[in-house]
Amino acid sequence: MYKNSKLSAFTLVEMMVAVAIMGILFMITITSYSAVTRNAIGTALQSDLANTSDQFKVYKATYGSFPTTLDNKNCPVLPKADVEYCITPSAGVIIKYNIINVKEFHMTATKDGITYFISSKGTESVNVADKDATCGTGYVWIPGSATYNTSDFCVMKYEAKIDTNGDGIGDTSQSTGYNTWPADAYPISSTRKLVSSAAGYPVANISQNIAIAAASNASYVSGCTTSCHLISEAEWMTIAQNMISVPDNRADASLDLVDGLSRFYSGHNNYHPDNALVAGPDSSPYFGTSYSATDTAREVSGTPNYTQRRTMYLTTGQVMWDFAGNVEEYTSGVASGSGSQPAVVGHNAYDGDWFDWYSVDQRGTNPISPFPQDATTIHEPDLWAWTRGMGAVYSSAIDSGTYSYVRSGAWDDCTVEGIFELRLDHGTNETDNGDMGLRVTKTLN
């Protein structure tokens, strides 16, 4: 007898289903593993920050202030050297410590592209990426400052641009002739919104009053709610204070072949090219300037070309573009009345003049101190000279008019430009010739 038999086998469809299931299981496994790995890294970073923060608080209780200087082994040098308080991170973790003033520090811990942040004001660390995600596309998170009584907030990473088609990207379809958007001729509206993006011409030809109104209108600002507003003086100084504490924002003194001084990067300010610039990727901080970090030549007013870097780092490790220069930017601050401006007593020009901050002896009646000297504990000889990239102040000791606070600098301001530049010669309803812009901030939800 013969027995009928059939060989069984998988059909092509069955094999495809099996492979698909295996692929799904593999992706689930990889995703779960990645999540576990990220969580483990996050836990290690938080632990390192908590331990270091606690030991520095003990250091302050012992020596009267937080360490103002660390050596190359991350051990305190001032106010007193003590190896007991050296930073000793876990394997593969990089800790960066930034002293804001003797009563406040910021610190980050980073591993495999994950960064956590803690300050002396807080007891818990936070994931920087999570904070930025809460702020929204085009915005970065700024930790609040005890000096300026600010809470955490979000700020445009780039100068305000204009989005005319709702794609969230700045446009270049209109220009003042200086690669800036003419807001006087093509005003901001619900269909022509302010946006923070690398692309697009910065907004210009706008008055402070219009800037305040536009920035606070939720339907005029892409990605914003009713918490939007023109950056305030307290917020500007909070950011400037943050930036000045980051060593990476200063060029090494060894680069300077003339006077051997370190300088803060001051952005696009030497009118080469003679117009505003669009922003580029964070990996190209000199985008559009034709210069580099090692270009020590001096083309304009004796300022080295390497100072034209357009990006500034925050203590969170994040980057902001053109905070020191490219176009000038309004804050909501106003000086009104004789003696209200920070100025030099005895320099009696009604129309004002440029001064180094160290020479100003009239503090004015400002609710928020604009002085860079009040923002930090760093006091080097001549540091507050505009030739060091800090920015200067344009003011009058006797002018009794009402003037808007104008910060940062334009592409042709040369050595007076910097993160602390302040000019007080524009009325609140006055526009300019294409170089006056703005930046929007919003409350952190």
C-alpha cells in the first residue's frame, strides 16, 4: 500500500507576515532599550548634578560664596582652594559650571547628547530638551535670574522674522534694501506673522510702540499664546547676564596679536557685507560674514575679525543667534525725563554721545539696572570698554525727552556693538532706516 503524503511549507504571504511581526518586535525591543538607556543616562546626570550642587552649597556656607573660579581639574580656586569640593562626574558625563554671581550658579551635565540643568536657586535638575520643547519651535528656554527677579521664560532664538504663508519660516519677499523686512510698508498682521526662524529677513522699520503692540497680539505671533510680549529690560539683562558667564562666549586672549586681550563675540557689526544677514545652522556661527574663529586680521576700527561670531551660548548649552548684533532690537524699556538716562555727568550734549560703561557716573532712574558691571562678578581692567566687545551706551545726562530702549547693534555699528549695547536716542513712535527690529518672549507654560 502506498500512503498519499504532502510536504507542508510556509506560503509567501505567511513568510511576509512572520517577517513583519519580527520587525515590529525588533523595533519595540530597540525602542524600549533606547528608552531604558535614556532614562538611565538621565538618572545619572541628575544624580551628578544633585551631588555637586549640594557640595557647592556646603562650600558657600563654609567660605561665604560659591566657587568663582575652577582649575583645569574642576576644583575650586577662589575664594578658597579646597580639593574636597572638586567636581567628580560619573563616567562619560561632562559637567559645566558657570558662576552668575557669588550667590548664584548654573550647571549642566551632559552625556550622549542628553543635557540636564540645575541652578543654585533650585533643588531639582531639569532636562533642557524638555524645556525647549515646551517653549516651542524657534524658542529657547531661559532660566530666571535672582538679580533681575525674573522667572523662567522662553525667547526667540532668532531675531523676529515675517511669515507670510503660514509655513513657520521667515520670508524674503520684501526688503528695505538692507535685507530687512519693512514693517512700516508691510505691517505685521494675522496673515503676516512674526516668527522665529533661521531663514527670512529680520523685521525693521518699526517703532517701539508698534513692536510692543504686535508682540503682545497672540494672532500676530506664530506659535504664541496670550503670554507673548516684546522682550523686557529685565529679560534682556537676564539673558545678557547668562551669556557673560559662559567662557565660550569670549575669544581666547592668545588669539589677539595686538594687545593680548580676550573679547566677547559681538556679532555682525563691521558692515562687511553692508546689510543684515539671514541666520544659518548652529554649526556655522560665522554664517554670511566670510570670517572664522581664527581670522585675526583687523578690518574695521581695530576689531579682530574673529569677533564677528553671530552665536552666543547660554548656560543651558543652547544657542541664540544675533543677540549681540545684526539688527538693533527694542526692549519695552523707556527712559523719560531729565536725569533718567545712564550717562556721563558734565557731558552736556542734548543729542547724546557714545560712552564706555565704566565711564558712566549717572546711573539714571531705571527700574532695572542696565549696567553690565551689575550683572556679574567679573571685573577685569578695561573689560567694560567697547573695544572688548561688551557694547557701549549712547545717552545724554540732560536730555528730558522720552526714549525707547534699543539694544544689541546693527551691522554697521562697529566697536560699540555687543550684548550690553544700549542707545537712548529714539522716540517710542520713531522708526529707523531699516536696522531696528525686535525679539518676542513668552511665559513658560
